[in-house]
Amino acid sequence: MTIGAPYRTLRGISVAALLAIGAVGCSDVSEAIDSAKDGAKKVARQRSVFSLDIGDCYNPSGKAEGTAYTVEIVPCDEAHEGQAVGEFTIDKGGEYPGDDGISTIADERCPAEAQKHAPDTWALPKGVALFYYTPTKESWATGDRAVSCTYTMEKGTFSGSLDTAKSLKPEQTTYLTGSNAVYETLWATQSEKDAVEDDLDGYKAQAKAVAAALDAHVKGLDGIEGTEVGKLRATLTKAAGSWKKASKAADADAFYLAYDSAFTGIDPAKSVAARKELGLATTVPADDAEVWAG
């Protein structure tokens, strides 16, 4: 199976280091023994990458860059580099879709699969990114169709489980479901053209889809009490109106006029107070903050 982004290879204690133990002092011997124990523990925890299950916390390992044969499964309360948070089976025929085809499928499906188990992306540790293990051409030939979606640190480790869906309150789940759907729709329907003038119909289609997602989100918020939630509901209702206006724009100029208030109306920063009231994470992820600041 191939991981969707580069990762580090773990190394245990080497044979040369073990042979050198007899030639060093007591403190060095102790350190070497501790290191050997750590190495032995890592070996004992090695599992086939095909056995990686949702919820497993792990450290990547492998002999070739981009290809994984085993992973080190560790308790989630220990420092680790990643956790499996979703999986699905590729529903394709017998022919291998190709590396790019596999990556496209994983790019499209892993975010939604991951959110089933870790729905609040704001609560993710800093530095965590969405990675995935996918079939290789060789494993595909043996019947492998599984994709494992993981949140993995690009550098460093974290402790604790990211699989938080079961611990959320109903109102938290309702909020996150609606909010996530809005932003997923926004980016999934983004036109490939940078200028509205070059794809007015595409931009209008995006606006229509975002307006519908906002309507559903606002409807979900109707059943949640709270002063700040009420304020956010009013803000998003107004934003939905602007997206609807943009979706019916007669020309690019009319679209731009509606789009300005539509886009700023769903600025993640506007939801911080409501999130706090709901007991959710309140720090806007750096990537989102950068997009809206731009």
C-alpha cells in the first residue's frame, strides 16, 4: 500500500550498537539497554499495513519511500505520529486505475470518511494533515481495494485519540455536520477558472450549492439554544441570501457585488463565539485563517 504523502522511516537499535555495549561505562550501558528495549518494543508492535483499523494509533514504517509494508501500532496515550480515522473500499472493475486515479479517489473520499470519526477539524493537533494508504498496482492484483484514511503529523508526534465522534453531544454533532458540509461544498464546487468572467455559469452553480448547504446548516441550528448560536444563525441566514443572489447574477459585475458579502459571511472567525458556547474548539486552523485573510 502506498501512502499519499512522504513520511519518515523508523529505525530501531542497530546490531553495531548492541555489540558496542561491552566497551562503554555503566551509564552508557544503561542507556544502551533502554534503547535496546525500546527497539524490541517497536519490533513487537509491528503489524502488516493491511491490518490497520479505524482508531488505531501508529507510527509509519517502511523500507522504500512512499511504500509501506508494516506500521507500529501503539496505545493512543503514547506519543505517536498518526491515527487511522476512516476507511473505504474502491468500487472499481478489475483494471488498476493508476496511481493518479487512486490518489484522486482518496482525495475526494478521505475528508468525508475522516470526519465521521474526527468531525471537528479545528480540534486537530497543530501539524496534523490528512494522509492515506492506498493499494499499489501489485496489491491491487491480489484483490486489495481498501483505502485507509489517517491524520498524521508532518513533523513530530502527538498524544491522545482523534476519534472523538462518539464523545460529542447531539448539538455539537449537529453543528459540525452542517458547518463541515458548507465548507466541503464551497471547495468541492470551486471553478477551475480564476476569474468569474471566464466561467460565470460555474461560479453561479457554486453559489447555488453553497446557498443550499447554508440553508441546511441554518435549519440544523434552529434546534440549538444559545445567544451566540442565535447570532450565528442570523449571520448565516444573511450569507445564504447573498449566495442565492450571486447564483442568479445576470453578469460578472452583479456576481461580484453579491459574492463579497456572501464569502465574508461564512468567514470561520464569525463562528468562534458560537463554537465556544457549544464547547467546541475555538482556534481557526491556520490554513483557513490564511485563506480568509487573503
